[in-house]
Amino acid sequence: MPICGATVEEANDRAGRIIIHMTEASGRSTLLYNASAQAEDVRCYSSVDFLVIVPVNANVDLTTSNGEIRMQGVEATVNAETSNGVISIDELP
């Protein structure tokens, strides 16, 4: 999660104000970062990356409006969609 600030304290303050929503229902987990819901300085000087680890046989639906989707070692059904970014799937090393 890259965050910028004129000082370490300012960067830490912005990091502490990032809003991320997580919901779970019916065996489905959803993580949401909505840039427009963030304070202007947080939105302009930070970004968010999610690292999600699931069983290799779990079906996965991934959507992003502005970013890359990278998957590794997935052996089940994958639905991945991005409006602006690369989608890559790699086997485990």
C-alpha cells in the first residue's frame, strides 16, 4: 500500500484514514476500496493492493475498475474483469 506524505507522521495519518469494507455472506467474501469515498488527500497520495489467499480449488470472481489482477496456482473456475489493467494467471513455482 504505497502512501506518500511530507513526513512519516503525515503518511501514517493517511494510511490510518483509508476506508476498506469487507463483507461475508453465503460463503462469499467481498473486499471493497472505493476511491471516491476517501478523503481527497488519501485518494491523491495513496493506493491499495489486496493479497487474497484462497484454497487452490476455490472458485474466484475478481473485479477491479482500475488495476491489475494477478493470480497464481488457481485450479478452479476463475472470472476476472478489469476496465483498465492486465490480468495474469501463473502456475505455482
